Amino acid sequence: MKKKILTTIISSTLFVSYGLYSVNAMAQTDSVQASANSESLKSEQVQADWHNNSKMYDVLAKAIVARMTDEEKLKMLVGAGMDPDKDTVINLKASVNGVAGYIHGVYAPKRRLDVPALKLADGPAGIRIDPTREGDSQTYYATAFPSGALIASTWNPDLVHEVGEAVANEGKEYGVDFWLAPGMNIQRNPLNGRNFEYYSEDPLVSGMIASAMVQGVQSKGLATTIKHFVANNSETNRFFINAVVTPRALREIYLRGFEYAVKESHPWGIMSSYNQVNGTNSGERADLMTDILRNEWGFNGLAMSDWFAGYNPIDLLNAGVDVIQPGGENLVVPGLGDWGKYVVEGYKNGELTKATLDRNVRHIVAQALKTPSAKNYPISNNPDLKAHATLAKQVADEGIILLKNQNSALPLATSQSIASFGITQINTLKGGTGSGDVHPDHVTTIIDGLAKQFPVNESLASFYSDYFEANKVITTGGLGVSKIVSCTEPSVTDLGAQINGAAQNSDVAVITLGRVAGEAADRKAGRGDYLLSETELGLISSVSNAFHAQGKKVVVILNIAGVIDMSEWQDQVDGIVLAYMPGQESGDAIADIISGKANPSGKLAQTIPLSYADVPSSTTFPGVDENHDGALDHQYYNEDIYVGYRYYQTFNKEVAYPFGYGLSYTSFDISRTKVLMNGLNHRHPRKGVLLKTVVANTGDVAGKEVVQVYVAAPEVKLKKPNIELKAFAKTRELAPGRSQRMMLEISPQTLASFDPAKDQWIVEPGTYQVYVSQSSDIRSVTPVEFVVRKEIVVENTTPGALALEEGVTAASFVTVAE
Ligand code: BGC
């Protein structure tokens, strides 16, 4: 059976488009700052609760599993299908339309068995369920929060925690049990179609933001599912691509954010990914799903597969995927049917043992018992959408990044009239497409947001609105891909006399550029995607010429899924606002930044390079077709550990905007940085390095700043990136002239590098330079130092885990090395 399934899949040409431990890198600040302190207190509380609770649920689950029949257990191992007849879902208490999947429960009162079926709803931008139901006048809208890339740009775990709490409220009030989020893969390459859902090119930012989200959601009793584990960094041929990555890069970059999240926040769920890692599907790797995830990191939740991921259900279950999703007819390989029958068969013929069956079901039941369904949470279908809309805007206000602001082009006085160009001002992109889409009750467009705060050029606004009505195209994507509204960008010729007219009559030009992206496809390096289209370039130059001729300013708003080229056009404009995909309150949040109602404090969680060719993975993304069957099959992670700023910094590459960068309407000064304590030279170092620094608002308006701690480590056995982010913290809102003392801690685990020769995390001896900076451009920062006297072995890991396939050597594909 094993072989049969495998070969059917492989030969199928069809593919569906469709402080850790206490990381302590999370900043702790002294009494002057309550918010980050409360974050670390929350963290302690989470750890304590988790230890008490997880034991109790394990014991309960064990007792329940002992009373279940094999048939009941086998049923639980495979989901109930994406859109099943509700009666076939075992022990479904109340149904919710539009969830992505279910896990069967069990009901046998005589044996005191009543584990409810679990309802799994997507994210990560909010709770994804159907907003309306046939024959029902009630609505089921959910808040569309800003997408992941923007959320991470806040660099504010406390705020992210609040988002998590709000998401949990919506999930529970609508009857959901598991949230299929957050997505936390590394933004390895700017063209990954799902970068909008992910947080960062850096594992610390990714891990800390994900931890805050998980803690927020779970603190209110809804389950999270961190995904996609692991190395799911592209979408092209996503079911079959083989990510070829060295164990060190996996450990230091791709696994590390997940490791932080698991150890800090104890997610109840995790989702394996579609891709292979070094020759085997991630979910079918016992070294990943069991040795690393459970034995090394202590994950104690439920592991599920991504939807139709993997090649063999028995391999998935044996490796440590507890439940295969979604079950039902396999849509990737038509004709294969429901994997449930192969699981039963595998159990009968001994490929799946009783021990494994019991283990997996125990994992499922232990989590099921914590869910709203198990606790009979009374579904109100009435979440606090109003409060969450306010929160969604607050997050967007705090995550939008001001990239350029020549001669203080921004903020604009609300008396200034705006000529607003670009079709995306109407076709505003709240988020990406696919399973990450959410159905809110409204989306404020950019033109509507601007019009609420400024006089806008009416003639131009009606031109765009008429053009949109005449040219919009609505497509409904394939499986899992939501409705997409697209519209061409009107050209300078289409605009006719509008540009010159507006330059005469309006005070400022605002041009919005849009880029949608989503699941199942990657973006393209060419014109109209990474590069601007000729039409967009024409628009920027015509508008800039006309407005500059009148001594008026031009500001560009980027409502984009991911990074685009800036080099070709940015010199022509005065201001650039990177809004990513700001959720349902897009227009109002962008207008807040333009007017200065919100002082920007978002910082890039990914680098914007000078050109796509500068991206170290540009030569290997999204893969190669080695067997010449017309589909990409291998993706070689040629830049190894040098992902994002680690590459640009180490190899002295100029970039357009560095990681960590973002302007404000005020200015900040960081001073009096000091190493307060260095616990690394103790015999058994538990504590790391404690730093103190002072941030002062030296400008004229109130604002927040992100303090970023970059460390340059000595190289003894291991080459390392020139600098790596080891801690960060955001200040509270500082009034002009006010300052804040911040304490930041770097744990030994955060400091460590992975020694592949010994399968160990080590801190090497020598002098460490610490740069407390406002971005990864540390050139003007004077470092402080600390010394490590002897090598510290922070952790031993599973020998040989995730090794390269036989015959593949790092030297054969790693092109970026010192
Ligand atoms: C996506 C997951 C999602 C699942 C359920 C898959 O195609 O990769 O992120 O949670 O579908 O919708």
C-alpha cells in the first residue's frame, strides 16, 4: 500500500493551485515601562499554567483513550473532510459554516466518553468562516486584522497579544475550537506568495511575535496552530518541492522561530508543511515531528498535517503527525479517495502499531478537552466586532512604515487638499488571497479614509470610481482561493487632463500602488509584479513632474503583499508609506499616518534590497526542475544561514531600506547603553546578559521607538553573520523631551549558534560587541562589549537530525559562504 500511494502521487501531473526556555530576548524593562514587564509576567504565568495544565490533561486523555475502541481511535486520526455532511462528523456539538476542517470526536455515554468534534478555522488575519448562511438573516462577519507582515512591523508583542485575545473572542463566540494560525515561516525571498501572512526574515522577530499571538489567543481558551512546519518558503509546486537546506540553516533560521514559539507559548497545535525537507515530506520526518518538536522542545500539543500534505498517511502518523487533514476525498490526487481507509488497512497489517495509535489519539484528546466545545462554551454569534475594529486600526497605525519623508513631506495638514491617484485607492487590499482571507463586514478603502480627513480632488475620485466600475474583473479561484477583484491601472493617457488639472487644483498628490498575492502561487520578478509596470512608472513620473512643477509634493502609498522594487522610482517622489495589507481599516489607518494623527512607529521586519538580483536566494528561488518533467522539484537554500540582513550586512551589500528601519515624525536618541550583568561565565550559565539603555524623544511630537539589540559574535569554530538581532523592545509613547530607561536581556539560548559537527548549540568564547540601534544599519552606533571566557554548550540536540540526503553535500549547493 505504501508504494502504491506514493507512486500515484508522484506520477500525478496534477497539482492543485490552490527566554525560552525563557528566551528572555523579549525585552524586560524596568518599572518605568509597564507594558513590556507585563509581557514577561504574562510569560511566567503561561509557563506555570502550562506545566500544571498539560499534566492534568495528559492524565485525563490517557484515561479516556483507555476506554475507546480501536475503531473510534482510528476515526480520530483522519479529519472529517473540508465540507462534509455534518451528520458524519462524530460528536459535532454545533456547526459553524466555512471552517476549513474538523477532527472527529467520540461519544459513548455508557463508557463515559464525550469528546467533541473540533472545528478548525483559518487565519491568520482573523477567523475565517462563512459570513452568511442560507436562509439565515444573522451574519457571521469576522474582523480582518492587518496581515502578518504588518503585524510584525509593529515590533510590539503586547499589542499582538491583544490581537490574539480579540481573535479568540471571535472564534469562541462563533463556535470555533482551533485557529489555523499564526503562520510563521521565514520570509526567505521577497517573491514568496505567502510572505504577507508571515512575520519576518528574522527568527527572533518571527518567534516573539508568534509567541505573543499564541499566548493572546490561548489565554482566552481558543487553540492555535503554528504553521507551516517547516521550510515552507515558496508556493510553486508546493506539494512536491524539496527544500534542500543544511541542518545549521534549518536550526538557526527556519526552525528557530518555531522553537521560540513552542518553548515560550506552548501552542496547542502545529501544522506540518507541504514541502519536503531534505528529501522527505516534513510531516513524514520523525526527526522533525517527534525528536526535535517533542523530545527536544517539549511540544505537548496536537500535530496536524497541512491540507492534503504528505505522500503516505501511515508515514505521517508514525512520524508524529497526530491527525491527517482534512480527510475526505483527496483533492490533490483524484481517485485516491479518503486516506481513512489506508489508515485502517495499515493498522490491520501492522504498519501502524497500537502504541502509535494510542499516542496520537492521546495527543488529540488532551487538546480537545481544553477547547470551547469541550467546555460547552455558549456560542453567542455576537463577538465584539466594534472594539476589534478599533484594535485593527490601532495595529495598522502602529505597523505601517514610513520609508521616505524628504523635507518633511509628511504629515499633511488636514486643510491640504489631496489628489489621489492609483486604482488601489478603490480596490484597496485588506489582505492576501487564499485560506488567509477573512470576511469582515466592511473594508475602508484608501480614498474613503483620506476623504474623511482631507479635502480630496472630486473630479479625480470620480474618474477612478467610474474606471473601476467599468474595468473590474471578479475571479473566483480554485480550491481554498477566495474571490479576487482585480482591475487594470489606468494609464496616463486614460487619465488625460486629470493629472495637470489636479496639479493646479490640489495641494499634494498621493499615489497608491497595489500588489495582491496569495496561496498556491509565487510572485514574479518581472514588470507588473516585483518591478513596477510601465503604466505605474508612467503614472509616477507624470504626476511627479506635474506636481513638482507647481512646487507641490508627491507621496506614494504601498498597499502591497510583499516587497517591490524601489530603486527605479523612489527618487522621483517625496514620501513613501509602506502599508502592506492593513486589514479592514486600511483607509483610516493610512489616513492617520498621512495626517500625523498616528505617528509612524512601524519598522521593517524584512530588508528591501536595491534590486531583486541582490537577494541571495534569487538564483535558486522558487526551484529547479531536475527531472525535466515540467514542474520544479528542488529548491536549494544556497545562501545557507545568510538570510536577509544577515547576508547584506556580512557581505557589505547596499540595500534600499535595511531590516529594522522605519521613520517617525519625531526623533529619538539612544544613549547610556551598558552591560549591567553578564551571567555567561558562571559554571552553569542560566542567565545571559542584561543590558540597560535610555531612549529619549528629541523631537516635537509624541512617538514610540523600537530598540534593537544586534550582536557581533567572535568566530572560533563557526563563521557567523556580522551581526544578529538578539533582543528588541518598543518604548511606550514618549512625549517630546521624555525618555525611558529600558532593560533588555539576551539569554544563552538566544546567543548560541548551531555547531553541526557536534549537533550542539554553543556560545563561543571571546569578546561580543553589542549594538543597541534603531535599525540593522549600525554604522553610527558605538558598541558595548561583554566577554565569554569559555565555550558554553547550551544544548545537545538529536544527532544527525534533518541531515542532507545521501550524496548531497553542502558544498554542492551553498554558494554564499565566507
Ligand atoms: C493552507 C493552510 C490552511 C489550510 C486550510 C492549506 O492549503 O496551506 O495554511 O490552514 O489549507 O485551509
